[in-house]
Amino acid sequence: MCLVAPWLCLLTLPLAGVYNVLIITPFACGVITLATLAVDNAAGFTCLVIFYGFFSGAHLSLIAPLFASLSRSINEVG
């Protein structure tokens, strides 16, 4: 699953943009965190862990493109 989230984000970034995806991913992590209060079996907890791993991995993989998009030139990034 950790290999799927960055690739899925890279496919959606040209359509949505880095900022818009970075707004969605922490919000989804927060909703999933609050959903843990309603889980009462192991299968539900496993699903929550998978979704939380997906969205947190997507959030962490988008930090580098965010800083790259804020720079004025390619020389500032590296």
C-alpha cells in the first residue's frame, strides 16, 4: 500500500494541484482518526489502518513537490 499512494497522488496532481491535494489529505486523516471511535471489531480497524496509511503516505510524499512549487527557479530547490 505504501507504493500505491505516491503514484496515485502523482496521477491526480496535474489535475488538482499540490495545494488542493494537501488540503484534502490531512482532513481525511483527521476524519479517519475520529472514525476509530466507532470501530468495534478487528476488520474495521484493519480497514481504518489501511486508509490512514494511504492518506498519510500521500501527505508525506507531497511535501517535496510543495517546496519545489514555491521556489522561483530550479536552482533554489536542490
